[in-house]
Amino acid sequence: MPSQTAATVERAADILVRFAEAGTDTLGVTELAESLGMSKAAVHRVLASFRSRGLVVLDEESRRYSLGLTAMRLGLAYLDRIDVRRLATPELPALSRLTGETATLSIRTGDTRVYIDQATPEREVIMSVSLGVPYPLHAGGSSKAFLAFLSEEEITRYLSRSLETMTPATVTDPGRLRTDLTLIRRRGYAMSIAERQSGAASVAAPILDHHGRPAAVISVCGPADRFMAEADACAAALLQTTDRLSAELGHH
Amino acid sequence: MPSQTAATVERAADILVRFAEAGTDTLGVTELAESLGMSKAAVHRVLASFRSRGLVVLDEESRRYSLGLTAMRLGLAYLDRIDVRRLATPELPALSRLTGETATLSIRTGDTRVYIDQATPEREVIMSVSLGVPYPLHAGGSSKAFLAFLSEEEITRYLSRSLETMTPATVTDPGRLRTDLTLIRRRGYAMSIAERQSGAASVAAPILDHHGRPAAVISVCGPADRFMAEADACAAALLQTTDRLSAELGHH
DNA sequence: GAACAGCATTCCTACTATTGGAACACAAGG
DNA sequence: CCTTGTGTTCCAATAGTAGGAATGCTGTTC
């Protein structure tokens, strides 16, 4: 969609993105050049430039590169400007302790949604989510908690697209999804068993702003086999938290 | 220091950095161009390129730019790969040389804490700690440096348990411990004389992560009889180190 | 211990892609 | 309705990048 772009800058951005995607901490010049189809010389120049700005750092011994302090500052700057985060983050540990399961916070990013924080309980078998990864709005508790509280037009538009299947339990039929969403609105929270992630289950409820729109979603989630027995208690604790936060955003 | 750089990429990086520095969430093209001495056209091209990679997003209404999801993922990727040990271990020899005493690194393991590394000075009478042995959180400098910076709930929970006596100097009274912890938080470091180990004394301070939680503790310790004369100087050197490391973990 | 392999880094010229002034479009405010 | 401030596009000049090849370095193999 962006119109006037600069190829050099896009390639440089690709290098940066590769650091975020790669599971490994460090990347070498050759490795980057091959995976991006660039020449080693070009990759090296870009890395040297990023290095001068602290975006990446060079380990002098291994001659390999990793992300730098500036990269971290970018991430924290992004999170700082999300004010619902400041409001909700302190609630997650309390919710996790109360329920004995993982509590998460998500925000919407267009037609997707990402976890931006989580608090995990202190026990052996726990569930942990991936922060920063976009997920579709129709699969899983947190996603459906967003979708259910969007406007009728937005829901219709979203459901008219092709809906990705993430697990065998993902619902992709628009009719069945609409029934789900109606129930979610009536109960005030969404429940999901293995819709986004096999073996996982969750309850999720939105924090509504003064327009009644979902500013964020909190979920309580855990391993599916034991979670079902706790689901009702989790939902009660969850709603108590989200109702209070919604009120703080001016929702009544 | 970097040798072969690419001017275009450096300018692009400067734009990115500006988003992290600026207190405001959004920036406009003109604003960026003027503050960086670039032409509006160049800034616009760079932003368009970053936009295609999700590093920045454009608010269609206000025509202003802010950081995007990819920026957050960079920050989280940086934080993920930070292994406190790798960060702090190289600092221990320097701290030991500077103070003439032993420098140690501890991490928490639930309701206990273990030394995972140490650096000893080159002199005849030195103190040496046992790596890998769990110690309780209420006795000794390193332990109390952890305890003091946990959440109020965690402290209360810990103090409600029965507290082991390790030496005649160990404090086990919850009231006196709370007074200790308050002082530690105010000074930024903990001091202990023979609380965990007879004949030993130490100062200890936490490395705090971006949540303000203690990721690790560094201590400087030595034989009690001579250590007291050096304690203030050791604390100063210690805090200089831990403050810098906390910043690298995103604490501010 | 010498030859080798694999890596990062530098060099240098052809040439492609960026540059930036100016023109344009659009919105808000006087 | 004109003005002033945006962000965006256009285009020719040229400055800066690209990339193949050479170099230097490190660690490994025989």
C-alpha cells in the first residue's frame, strides 16, 4: 500500500526484522545475506550503520551481530504509548495468583490481535503465550472477546473474509461464529477450548472504553485438561477485574 | 567506530530513534525533517518503507506516524535473549579488582537464591562462596537485596513462613526484617554482617528488569573484621555497576 | 605445523537508486 | 475564499549504493 518507498531502507528493515524473527540471539553476515538474497557487502554496510545507532551490537570475538539497546528502547516506547497497558498490567499478577493460571493482556491491531503482557503462576505445568505475534480475531478466547464487541459493520466485514483454520477446533463457519458472539455478548466473556492452540483453554473478557469499544482484552488461560474444572471461578475473577478497569476508562 | 556505513540507512535509523526519544506518541513528516535536517521527501520515503515492514504505522486521519508492532517485537526479542548471567558475569572481575574483595552474582529460585558466579581478588585472606547451593531469602546481603525488591504480596507471603536461623546474627523477626527491607529499598542496597555466614560481611544490590523486578543480585563481600572499613566504597562501586546493568535490561 | 575452509571485511567502478527542490493536493482556520 | 499549514508526488542531476573479487582473520584438519 505505501507508495513511494526506498528499496535500500526496506532491505535494511528486513535485516532488522530478521533479528526479531530468528530464534537465535546472534546472526552472521553470510547467514543474513543468504536468507535475504543480498550480497554480503550490502548486509555488512547496513549492519555497520545500525551499529552506529545502537540498533545492533557486534560481538568482537565471534564477529556476530545481535540486537542492541536502541532496539529495546523502540519496543518500550511502543508499549509506553499504550495507556490501557499501564492500567491493566498491574492487575495480571493478582489475577494469576487468584486463579492459579496464566493471565494475559491483548490489544487489537487492525484485523489481528497480539498479546502484550502476561503473568504466569508459580506451579509446574503452566501455559505461556507468545508476546507480539499477531493472531486472527475469530480463533480463541481473547480474539473472540474482541470480535464480539466490535460494531455490527466491523463484524460483518471481518466474517466475510476467508477465515483461517488454526487447530481442528477452530470455528470458521460465519453462522456458527455469529451464534458464538451473541452468547459472548450476553455472558460478558468468551470461552475457548483449543480453538487457537491445541491443548489450551481460556476465558477472556474485554476492557471497554467510554464508547463501549474494546480497548484491550484480558484472558485467564491454562492447560485444557485441568482448566475446565476451574473455568467458572476464573470467569468470575476475570469479570470482576475487567468490569473495574472498564469503569476506569469511563465505561458504565 | 563502524567503518563501512551507508548514509541512507543511518538517516533511516535516526528517524526510528527519534520515535524512541520523543515523548510524544506520533510524529509528522515536517517535524522529523526539520529536527533531523532532512528533506520532507526523504523522510516520507523512509517512513513509507518502514511502514511496509510494520516498523511504523500511519494514522490515516491525522496523517501522522507512530511506532508499529514490529518495533515492539524488536524490543521483546532483545529482552528475550538477555541472559542476566552473560550480562553480569564480565562485570564481576572488574568489581572485585576495584574493591579488593570478592564479587558474586546470585539468581532467585523460588523462595531461595543461589550464587551462580563469583570473582575473587588476588590477596591472601579472601572470602569465597559456594556456587549452586540454595539459601533462604531473609539472611545475608544478597538474599535481602532480592526480598526487598519483590512485590508487597510476595514479601508478606515469604515473611509469614517460619524463618530459619543460620547464625547467631540472623534476623528472623518479621517486624525487624520489614524495617530492614524498607531501609534497603531507600538506600538501594542491602548490608549484612554475619547474618548468613559467621565472620563474613557484604553489601548487595539488585539488577532490576523492565518490570522493576530483581533479575539477579550482585554482592561485594569479604571477611567481616576488615570489610566494615571498606563498606561505603564497595557500595558505591556496586551501585554504579548494578545501575548500568539495570538500564541494559530496560529499567529506568 | 602447514594447508585449508569459512567467515567477516575492504576495495573499487559501473550504474542504479536516492536526493531535494518544486509543484500538487488536501485540510483547517482566519 | 484565500491563506497557511500539512503530507505527498514528480523528475532530472548526481551522489551513494551494489556486488564481484580480493584480503585478512580464525579455527580446523590432516
